[in-house]
Amino acid sequence: MGKDYLYPPHSIAKKLLPWTFYAVLSLAIFRLYLYPLHLYFHSASDQLPHTKSLIITSSSSASSSASSLSLTSSSLAQEKERADHDDETPCDYTIGKWVHDKMGPLYNGTTCGTIKEGQNCITHGRPDLGYLYWRWKPRLCKLPRFDPNAFLDFLRNKHLAFVGDSMARNQLESLLCMLSTVSLPNLVYRDGEDNKFRRWHFDAHNVTVSVYWSPFLVKGVEKSKTGPDHNKLYVDHVDERWAADLDQIDMIVLSVGHWFLHPAVYLEGDSVLGCHYCPGLNHTEIGFYDVLKKALKTTLKTITERRGSTGDFIDVFLTTFSPSHFEGEWDKAGACPKTTPYKEGEKLLEGMDVEIRHIEVEEVELAKENAKQFKGLRLEALDVTKLSLMRPDGHPGPYMYPNPFANGVQEHVQNDCVHWCLPGPIDTWNQILLEVIRKWERQSRREE
């Protein structure tokens, strides 16, 4: 017999059939692995009808081939248009979390000469320095590192004034420290107890930066050791110690809140409205929320009308309330002992902190509407309440004084759990301030 009869035709087919089946199956699986796009896109679009595809094609035809999945000139224009729209959309800096930052601050307690003694935590011997290595990361946008050169360029030939209580001063000194990394400020004016009225000049950019002490923004008589033990506020009259200089100010940052917690009597016109925590006085207790609202309304209305009527440009910021973090007695060790930030959702904004912030944001929004009748007025709430709430580790605590435990832990240790260490979390406020200014400048260029 010949060799052909050793392997009949039907026998060869039987042997090859399984191998052919496995080969075809393998090719099919390989094809699905490499080209699953149409199956995926159809199922995804069926389940998520509002999802925007990241790949834009020039044709919606079902016959479009895979090679057409590329950006055409028209789709690039659409992308640019979307980017422009995103640029106009305001960034919500209030939503985010604190994340580790290896770079740390721009300055320290020895390189900046304008830090108030009570906030210089490093030179006062605070042993833990981990609080310096965090940055605020907004959830839906980026917050760039502070650029002191850019800030000075934006403020060239202008006068920036911080007006308010000690938180305004705290924010001012943070800004001065960050700007001094590229240009040293010259102190050109000082007046008042505890340097409550000061002015600096940055010669290279002709930028003036001032601080005005005005803990209520409206006219007020502060309590004193030799006089009444309560404050007196005139809610319908602005404090002229700063308002008299409005025609010389190009940008103003307002900051109030904590002094409204103190005992006070409130007047409007010649009438006493009531008081806050005034036992022994024949006045009605009315709290301070409505009074704060009236004071802010008077302040913003005065700025708007005085500058709006002249047609002069002015930018107005109101820094929202910064919560304190006392966890125990203010004069005991461990009053604000935290050494790390709260995680997102770990600490809720509530009670008085919510109410004060709400009043401040609301009054700014109402002032924006009023300012629309004038040209050259821009207003914004610098909303730092939540991000500040999440930093219980950023206060001086006992290190408001040098080396508080050099002789051991004493029975009485004064703590500052209100103001912020410099450098510290308050530097972030000025990062956001710069980004709002940057956004305004972009808008101005587009309108020209």
C-alpha cells in the first residue's frame, strides 16, 4: 500500500478540525481584546446618557472608522471654547482637603522681620514643625503656589489696605512675609498703640500696603480698663479712621467677627437698639448677629457709594470668619493640642461659625447687586472659614510666648487658639486672594 492510504482524507479532517476551532477561537478572543471600543462605547452611552466623551470626532456617522477617532481642527476649536468657558467659571476654593506638601512655606520665623511676636511659633520654641508641610487642595480646581512677583506686578502703582481686627493684621503680616521673599518692604508710617496703624512701601513696584485697626468696621468705642467694660457700636456710621482714606485705596481687604462676641451696646442714630451680654444695664439683649449684618451693610454701602459716585476703581474683599480651636481652658496647657489637620468630613462647620460666615457671604452678594449701578467696583467674599476650621494645628497655643515650658508645665499657661502661626495655614488665604485677583485681571483683558 502507498503512503496516501495510511492517512485517509476524512481522517486528516478529523485531526485538523479541533486545531482549527481553537485557532479561530483564539483569534476571536485576541480581536475582542484589542478592539473592544464599539462594544464599550455603546454600553456606556446607554447607561450614562449625560457623560461627555473625551474623544471628539468630526462625524457622528455610524460608518466612521476607528482611524477617525482624532481631534480635527473644528474639535480643537470646541476644546478651546470649553477651556475659555472653564476659565470663566469661578473656582470653589471652599471644597477640598489639606494634603502633605514637601516644599513647605516660602519663609520662616527668622527670614521675615514683620511677624508679630505672638505668632512667631518657630522662634518661640514650638517643637513640632509638621504643621508647616500642608497645602490646601481644592477638589475641582488647582490652587497654585503663591507667586510674590505676580502679586506685586498685579498691584503695581496701587495701594492695598487691610482693615479690621487682629485677623486682618494676621493676614497682612502673612502677605508681607511672602512678598518679602522677593522684595523687602519699607515701613513708611506707624501710629497707634501696638502698631495698629502702619504702612509699608515696595519701592521697585511702587506698591503700598497698609493696615487699619477697626474691629467693628463701623464707628465704635472700645472697652477699656479705665472706662466701661463693654464696647459701644454705632452701626449706621462707618469708622472714619479708615474710611477717610478711601479715595487713596485701590484694593481693600476687610476682616471682622471676633470682636462682635464681646459685651457691647448698640446704637443706630440716637436710639439704643439693645445690647449683647450686658447684665446690669437697662437694655434689651438682642445678640450680635443682626448687628453684624447692619455693620457690614453700612461698611459695604459706604465703600460702594463713595467710590462708585466718583467712577474710581476699587476692589473689595471680605475675609470670612476664622474659627477658633479651644478644646479646654484658655489658660491651661493643652488648650489647642492638635498637631495635624482634620480630614475632610471629620469636623463639621456648625453653630456660630456657620451663622457668621453666612451673614458675611450674604452681605457681599447683596453688595455686588448694589455695585452693578457703578463701574469699576469688584467685590468678593474670601471664603476661608471651612479650610481654616480644618486646621486646629496651626495656632500658636502656648507658644504665643517664648519657650513657655522652659521651667516645666505651669499651673496657668496662656494660649492663643484664635490667631495663626506665621508661617502657617493663614498663608493659604493670600494664595486664594492672588488667584481671585488673577481671575479679575484675565476678565479685564478680555473686556478690553
